[in-house]
Amino acid sequence: MNSLTLKPKAIPSHPQLLVPEIRTCKTIRELKQVHAFLIKTARTRDITVATELLKLCATSDFRDPGYALSVFDQMPEPNCFAWNTVIRALAEESNADGSLNAMLLFSRMLYDGMAEPNRFTFPSVLKACSVAARLEEGKQVHGLVVKFGLDDDEFVVSNLLRMYVLCGSVEDAHVLFSRNVGGVDDMSRVVTDKRRQEANVVLCNVMVDGYVRVGNLKAARELFHRMQQRSVVSWNVMISGYAQNGFFMEAIEMFHKMQMGHLSPNRVTLVSVLPAISRLGALELGKWVHLYAEKNKIRIDDVLGSALVDMYAKCGSIKKAIQVFEKLPRNNVITWNAIIGGLAMHGKANDVFDYFLRMERSGVSPSDVTYIAILSACSHAGLVDKGRSFFSEMIIVAGLEPRIEHYGCMVDLLGRAGYLKEAEDLILNMPIRSDDVIWKALLGACKMHKNIEIGRRAAEVLMKLAPHDSGAYVALSNMYASSGDWDAVAEVRLMMRGLDIRKDPGCSWIEIDGVIHEFLVEDDSHPRAKEILSMLKEISHKLSLEGHMPDTTQVFLKIDEKNKESVLHYHSEKIAVAFGLISTSPKTPIQIVKNLRICEDCHSSMKLISKVYERQITIRDRKRFHHFEHGSCSCMDYW
Ligand code: ZN
Ligand code: ZN
């Protein structure tokens, strides 16, 4: 648009008639031209005209909060609406600068004293406090809310509550919440006023969200159950709260319960429950969610789409993940990360590199998450040189600062390939602080290559970094055990007993006919425990006929050989596979998800089970997928 299209004579002379003219502006440029004309003809002093201008540059699609502020500054006597409009525009920027400017403008409003803040002023100011994480200022605003008599206003109170939650002060939130909704006893009181009911639901949702954010799921659940009425948001908060805090079964249970009521899941529900489904590898449920979205015309945008791609990849169906990915808009790095991360988990290193190239060609810059996927793909495939070059590309070309996860991938890559000294040097020389995870990776590699010297150094650091974590002790004692040094094993055991350290419980999940079954190590709580046990015995008998010798070095305790064997049979993934065998018809593929890394003994057993029972078995462990078929694994025993 050039300046000639706006003919001055086309502008009406009466201020009221100017308003529709202003509204026709489609770009900030057009708006500025009109504004310039209005200044020249001295019409900005008219409050109707000025307000219309302000509204457009503060709230339209082409809004420009900075420009809105300059228009505002020229208004002779801005009313409350004008103040609110600009404060909101600044707060809606949702960044630190905008928030601070919003707070400054609010204090100017108070100082100026010509217009009094109302119920629409405070929510924006409180949002600004939250985004800028200014709890102290937020408390002052709370004082003003009381001063201006708005502490009974549900809308303002819910925003106050949200401010406390987002600023991390659940205590303050709790006090405010109790005062407005009441304590345990008051909540059972029947509220008949419909508006009040709705307001209470909103307050409860914000409070539940607050508990979830600080990881207090007990309080969140209690409040959720006490609520007399719940909205879709209430369920969504609980589902994502469970999923984000590692309670995957509970998240899925909530999802089922929600549908038993009269509420239908929306897009946010699906995005919240999908990570839990992914973690448990519940493919059937995941497919159902996908179908539900399609049937109910829930738009599969980049967020929901990425969650679906991630779900299919983590539930073992990389083909479906690719299909979903190919239909998504591909301008978002999160979508690319979902597919590249999925391919990396499946050990498809070449596809990872192909998709990475496609991503760069389509003009999307890789993020540090992308590089974690690429480096772990290199690590799983044992591509040391490629890994080294991607690592330096990340720093030099992409200009990204490696995080501990990237160093972790490199240590994993170098360590597995046997470059133990280089891996140790990398940890010692990196510019950031090392953590237990990275030393564990090195320790694991030392165990794999039976390097007791570096292994002991790594274990010693680990015991200092995470004294109550069993990992270092278990690995160290396994290393001693495999070299037959039982005295050293006993010493480590004594240390563990002194510190009251226990092994991380292994846990496996298997989905049969849409129901997820959970098995812990040495688990006999399942209703079909007896049948499972006899199947486990049958498996071990058949495997021994195949010449399988249980790898007893995997057992931590020094116990007699016979007992060791029986403990081994009860690793959770073995219980799950036995259950899978008795619960499905012949030839049905079996799919299991495990929370820890699969041990060598289970790995070699699974290979044989796939052969003896003629089943495809897929196990996703903490790191990657293993596809067992005809007696071998897709990882080629390198994991
Ligand atoms: Zn095992
Ligand atoms: Zn494998």
C-alpha cells in the first residue's frame, strides 16, 4: 500500500464518522498513516477517535504495544478503559520487558490518580507480575485489590490466586483459597448460586494446578476429589499433573474416569494424556486417542501432532509415527524433534541423518534437543567419528552451548566404543558441572569393557555425588563379581547396608486388549501369578534345552548358583513376557516397556524366547527399542 491510496479528502470531518474509517485499517502502516493525518488535523484530542486508535494498535492482529503506548501518551485525559487497554497489551506480550512496562504503567496510573483501576485492570497487572516472577510486587497489588474493594470479585481473586501459584508461593495461594472457597468442611456445603459455583470451580482448578506445579500430588488429588463440580480443565490439570510427575497409570486412569462422566476430552486433554500413554507403551490406547481426535474433528496441530508422533514412536510403531509426521505442518522444531527422536530410539541412525538434512533444508534450525537425538543415534549405532563431528558442528556451526545431556551422549558414545580414557577426560574438562548421570554412563561403559581402574574412579565420584543412589554400588559390585573378587563385592555390600541403600525397582508394562498390566521385580501380586510362574518355569526349561546358561554375574548378591538363577527369572520384563505368552494367541507380537535398561541376561533370554516361541518381541527400555525375532535383536547386541 502506498501513501497515495489514502486521500485526505476521503476522511470525514466529524469525529464520530472517523471511527469506521479507522476500523478499516488492515496493517500497522495504514494505521500510522491515518494517525498522522489525525494529528495534522488535530483530531486526536477527541476521546472517541483516540480510543478507537488505541484499541486497534493494542488488540488487533497487527497490534504493536509500543506504538499503543505512544498513542496513549498523546491522550489528554485517558480514562480507565484506555489505561486498561495499554496495560493489557503490554502484559499480553508475555515476556519480561512487556511485563515490567505493564507494571510501570500501572504505577503511573496510580500516581496520576485521574482514573481508578477496576476489575479489568488487576488481571493484566497480576499476569505481568507472574511472567516477571515478582512475588513482592504481586503482594502489593493484592493489597491494592483489597483497598479498591475488589477482594470479593471472583474474576480478580482467581487471577490473584494464579499469580501466587505462578510466582511459586503455594502457601500464599492456599491462604487466599481457603478464605474464598473455604476449608475442608466448607467445601461440602452446597452452593446454589450458579455463578458462585462456576467461580469456585475456576478457583479450585487454579489451586489444583498450583499443587501439581510444586509436585504435591496428594494435596492436588484431595482437592480434586472434594470439588463438587469439575470442568474439563479440572480433569486436564490432574491428568497432566500425574503424567508430568511420573504417575503414568494414574494419568490414564483419570483419563478413563473423565469419560465415564459427562465430559468429553478436548485437545488439551489429549495432549496431556499422550505422554503417559507413550511412557507405558500403550499402543492400543494411543491409537484410540488418535481416532478420537479424528472422529471429533479435534484439530491435529503441531502440538497434538508432535505428541502423536512421539506416542507412536515410543509405542513401537515408527511407521505410523512417520505417517502422522508427514501430514503435519513442518515449520516447528518440536515436530521435527519428535520424529528425529523417535527414529533415534529405534536405532535408525541413517533415517535420523536423512530427516535432519530435510529439516535443515526446510529452513528450521535444530535446537539442542535435536542434537541430543542425533548424538544418541550415533551412540546406539557406534558411529564415533560421526558423533564427534556432530558435537563440534553443534557448537561451531549451530552456535549452541552443549548441556550436560550432550556431554552425556558423547561419554556414552565414546565409552561404549571403548574410548574410556577420552570419555573420562571429556567429563573432567567440560566447562559445566558433572552430574551423577554422566558418571553412571562412564561407569556402565567401564563395566562393559571390564575396565576396573577407570570404573573405580567413576564409582568413587558417584558415591560422593549421589550417596544414596544404588547405581554406583551395584555397578561396582557387578564389576568385582564378574572378575570373581568376592571380597570386594562383600565390602561394597557392607557399605550399602551402612547407608541403607536399595536397588531401583525395575518395572515393566504390557498392554493386553487395551488393559495395561504392571509388573515389578519378583512380582507375584498379579491375579494370574500362578500361571505366570509355571510359564516362567517352562521358559527356563526350554531355554536350557537350547543351551542357555543364565548369566549369573548380573546378580548383585553373592548367593549360591541355584538361587541366583531363580532370582534372575523374576526380572520384571521376564514376568511380563511370560504373561504375554499365556495371554495372547500364538504368533501375536509381544510388546513390553521397561523403566530401566534391560540386563544382559534378559536380553539373551529374549532372543531365545523369540526363537523358541516364534514370537516377535519388542522391548523398549530406558534408552531404546529392542526388536527380537528369530533369535536375534535389532540392536545387534550393541546397546
Ligand atoms: Zn534382566
Ligand atoms: Zn537388543
